[in-house]
Amino acid sequence: MVAIDINAFAEANWSGYKKSVTDISKAKHSSLIEDETELYCFDDISNSLYSGSNKPSSADALIIDGKTIQLVEFKSGFKNKITRENFKESEGKCLKLGTTCEDYWKLFWANRKKEINELTLIIRMKAIESYITLEKKIFQGCRPFDQAFRLQFCVVIDEDSVDGMEETLAERSGRSETTGNPYASIKASLKRYINCRDCSGTPYFYDEVKVLSVTDFENYLRLKYEK
């Protein structure tokens, strides 16, 4: 197959796979982001490349911008309505004894930690299997190696922007706070997939991993598409 530029390949083969961010970020009955900007739906692209039921998981969206290829995963479930800062022990009161049930809160925090860990594991699996789809199913027929390009994996979560700002400041100061900060936890789980090289020195996986809040991604879309 003749190798062509990734931008031309996308326009020629995936024009029918574009959807609004509202549709792409929809989980169950609600969307993480309400925005009519159209992006490539990487889920649909991946499904078109595999037959049978044993299909790999995939990121939600694909953005191609010049020499940058970006996979985007929208993931809700990180937003905590009850945190260690705002929780009220009285809400875990035993109806029979009339006192706060410590076992209830211990179980509550343990379950919450398990939920976050499961979400993070799903994201990590999507990062790996999405890359395999790009490398083995797409790049093989569309080698864009005549020009340098960057491959990014971006996770957009339903958490406050302030946590993301705190993590950015922590990174710039040479430290990383992972406890209770989903931005830091996700970045830490994906760190091993950044700037990897095989025995011959060929790079693989991602050049950069980003974790953004809904507000941050909305601002990114606004600037990119000049809304």
C-alpha cells in the first residue's frame, strides 16, 4: 500500500466517522461535554478495523492537527460529591445506636478508592490498546514517517480544575502529589507509556500524556477552533 500523509489519509478514509464532542463524550444518558465541534470518533474507526466480538478497547476521539496526532478519552466518575474535606460524620450515623458508624466511613472510603483505581485501570488499558490499533492497523497503511509527528494521549475527567492546577504546580516544583489527586494518579499510571524506545532506538507509545478538566478541554476547543 502506498504510504501517504496521515492528514490526507484521515480525510480520505474517515470523513464519515466524525461526530460532535457531545455525542463522543456521551456515557449512558449524559455527555461529559456539550459541544458541537466535530472530531473523529476513534471508537467507530476502531470498530471498523476489527471483525468479531474480540475487539480491543479504544479511546473516544481522534484529533489530527498538522504534525500532532492526539487520542482523547472522556471519563466521568472521578468527581467526588463527598470528600474528606466536606463529609459529615453525622451522615453515617447508626439508626439503632444514634452514633457515627466508623466502619461505615471506612468502607465508604475503601469503595471510593476501588472505584477510582478501576477507572484508572480502564484508562491505562485504552491507552495501550489504542496505540496498538494505530501502530498495527493504521500506520501500517499510512506511514507518516516522512515528517516528524507527535503522538499524544489526553484524558478529560469530571473533576475540578483546581486539582489539575495543583498537580501542574507540583510537577514544576519537582514533586508529584498523587494522594487524593486524580490528575496526578492518572499521570502516574500512564508514565511508563511516555517516550519509550525499543532495542533499535525506535520510539513507541506516546510523546506526551495530558489530563484535563472539562473546563480546560472546552477552552482548548475554543482556542483551537476559534469559537
